[in-house]
Amino acid sequence: MKTTGDGAKVSRRQFLTSTGAAVAVPLIVPASVLGRDGQTAPSERVVMGAIGFGGQGPWNTDELMKDRSCQMVAACDVDKGHLNRAVKIINAHYDNEDCKGYHDYRELMVRKDIDAVMIAVPDHWHALVATEAARQGKDIYGEKPLARTIGEQQAIVRAVQQNKRIWQTGSWQRSNDNFWYACEIVRNGLIGNVTKVEVGLPGGQNSGHPGFGGLANENTCTPPPPELDYNFWIGPAELMPYVKCRVHGNWRWNYNTGGGQLMDWIGHHGDIAHWGLGFDDTGPSEVEVEHAEFPPPHAIWNTCPKYRVSAKYLGRVTGYPNDVQMTLAGTGTESYPDIKMGCKWIGSEGWVWVDRGNFDCSDPRWKSKKLQLPEELRKVKLYRSTNHWRNFLECVKSRKPTITPVETAHHSAIPGHLSLISMMTGRKLQWDVKAEQIVGDPDAAQLLTRPYRAPWQLA
Ligand SMILES: NC(=O)c1ccc[n+]([C@@H]2O[C@H](COP(=O)([O-])OP(=O)(O)OC[C@H]3O[C@@H](n4cnc5c(N)ncnc54)[C@H](O)[C@@H]3O)[C@@H](O)[C@H]2O)c1
């Protein structure tokens, strides 16, 4: 907050808006404030808060703070230990004491001086935190998968669109050269028309871990540690007894809070599969489980370690010249060794495969280390970003869409959500891509949303 001459407080935003570009800057303003000594002027800075500081939050925060157009001023976490760490790291970065810590994200959101938030909370919290951020006028760097259910995703999309917010999804592979290059090859038809795409995700789960096969009982259920507000942490999900290896980091292995390897990775390789095909605004019409092995439902980790699903994208729906069959499967010797980790598009004239740090294709001409197609072949030029976090900050300033806007994240995660529902019901699903509804299976359609624990409600 700044203070005006009459002592009334105005926000930085109000100050910038009311003074406008023609502001008469006092002559004694130092060059640094104006950004003339190589520093970014405050008016050009995106003032941010970080929400969720476990595994991914610190990485995002670090990447955002490296960019001088970001000014991180607040942090929020329901675990005091994680919150203290966040405040310490942010203050150390700026060598000041300006970062304020919050236990409740709603208190951070009402701050008018904060332009944008980074959200890296577990999946069962994405919808509530993101919709609140959009309503409070914040731009959002939000983690994948967009949310825990398709219904929650729709709520986020609506909130972001209605409030005209800039959204970047944590699907950072889009800002990496090899994924971009692979997608340009496919999109420019250099492997002909794609008929099949194999999306290989991690298979299995750490089978030596007590959470794997372990049950929640008097030995594993303990009181939560004092630094963690477990009631807040579990939030809108079902209130299950506290088990250490069901919380930080490991929430993804229980369907109450996460979606297993499938949902953890759909926003990476599933997202890339869509990008290569130009399917950012469409989806599969049929989804069918081929195989799924579930642990007992009361196991601490009850998500599927072995899964294989087939999804059909109909040409008449997607506008692609033909139908495309997608296989989504856990990879590795204990799962499906025929599917490689990453994304492989198979077309009428060849194939392309890409993974983190890896690229291969059937045509030796495209194996260039430059990862750049000759200009004459680039009839379709895909959005180019070489730094995912900078892309977000630039778009906040320009008000142009990021490389992974909210609608893209929504469509990228839908095949994962439908796979999960097909795995849970054991049935083939028909999906109406436009209406975003499961057709002819009311029981399966029930799984498009989840009940919320009171008092939490998704507006
Ligand atoms: N883009 C990537 O490569 C990538 C990698 C890992 C995780 N992720 C995503 O990041 C998100 C977080 O995953 P993680 O592995 O960091 O989980 P984590 O459990 O390690 O961290 C989550 C943090 O959020 C806090 N938290 C929980 N509820 C909160 C609330 N209501 N308000 C404030 N803080 C809250 C927890 O206390 C914890 O500190 C997930 O959506 C995950 O899918 C993305």
C-alpha cells in the first residue's frame, strides 16, 4: 500500500490507474525506480503470492523470482513448517523482510496490491483456490492437472474466463525445445496423418513403501504433527484419519485427494499428445479401460499402479482427417513394456517419439540436433516459449494468452479423468465432446463431480 498526501491509503493498482501514464514523477525519484539502471520499474513488476510450498511450490517460486519482473511478496501454506520455509526463502532472495506469511489463502487473495498467484497445492484443493483467485482478480500460474474432477475443471475455466484472468498451467514441457520440435513435425504433417498415439506414463508405485499395500489402522493412523492444520489440509475432501504417508507429496496415491500416476502425468505427456495433434480444444468420444489393477479400497495408497486405457478421437468431431486411437498406459517392466515413457505419434508415413531429454523419429532428416525444422516446412508455427514462468509474467503484462491457457489444461486432462472413470466403472464410456457429458451412463456421469465436505462449497 502507498499513502496519499491526505493519509488515505490507496493500493498500488489504484495508484497506477488513477495517476495514469502522464504522472508527474518527482525529479528526485532514483533511476532504479524508473527501471533505468537495468532494474525493472515497480509499475512493470508483477506482484505475486505463492500458495502451497511443498515439493513443486518452491521450484515455481524460485523460477518466478529469478525473473526480475516478478516481485514475490506473500506466501501461504497450511503447514507452518512449509510456510516458514517459504517466507525465509523469499526474504533471503530479496534481502528484506517484506514477505508476509498466510495460513488461509483467502486472506492473501484479498490483498489488492497482489496481481497474481502461483498455486501448487494438492489436486483436491485446485478448484477452490483457483476460483477464489480468479474472483479476486488475480492472474494465475496453476499446477496440473487442472483439477481433481471434470466438474471442478469446468468451474475453474468459467471463473478464469468470466474474470478475464491470465492463466498458465504448470505443464512446462510445452516450453521445452524437444517437445516443441516434436509437435511441429507432427503438426506439419511430416509423418503423414496420425492414426495412433501412445502416451506412456509412469507405471507402478514405490512398492517397498509402507503406503503401498499398507492399511490405515491403529499403527499407521497417528495425530497430525502440530505444525500441520490437517483439518484445513483435507479441506473439501473426505475427512480420513491422518496417516503420514497419505499427506505431503503422497496425497497423489489416494483417490480422496489425487488420481495416481495417471492423473499426475496426464498434464505432461497427455498434454503434449494433444499439442502435436492440434487437439487443444477437443477430446476423445470413446474411452475404454483395457486393464486396471486396484489395491484394496482401504489401502493407504489405493490408486491404480497398473493401468491401460484406449481412447478414440473421431475425425468428424475433431476435424482431423481420420480417427485417432490413443493408448494411455503405465510404462515399465511391471506394467506395459511395449509402451515407452513419453509420447509417440504414429502416422501413415512415419513416427515421432519424445520424452524429457529424449527425441527420436523414423526419418533421419528430422534427427537434427538443432531441433528446428527448415523454415519452408513450418507451415504451422506453434506457439514458442523457452521459459514457462517468464512466459506467464510476459503474458500478465501483455494480456495475451500463455502457452498453456486454462482451456488447454482442461482439454489435456479430460482423457485422464475419463480413463479413471472407465477404470472405476469397468465400462466403455461415450463422451459428448461439445456438451462435455458422459452419454447413456448416469452412474459413470456421477463421477464427473465429487461431494464436498462442509463447509467447503464450490461456487
Ligand atoms: N509441473 C510439475 O512438473 C509438477 C511437479 C510436481 C507436482 N506438481 C503439482 O503441484 C501441485 C502440488 O504438488 P506437490 O508435489 O508440491 O505437493 P506437496 O504435498 O509436496 O505440497 C503441497 C503443499 O500445499 C500445502 N497446502 C495444502 N492445502 C493447502 C491450502 N488449502 N492452502 C495452502 N497450502 C496448502 C501443503 O501443506 C503442502 O505444503 C500438484 O497439483 C501437483 O500435481 C507439478
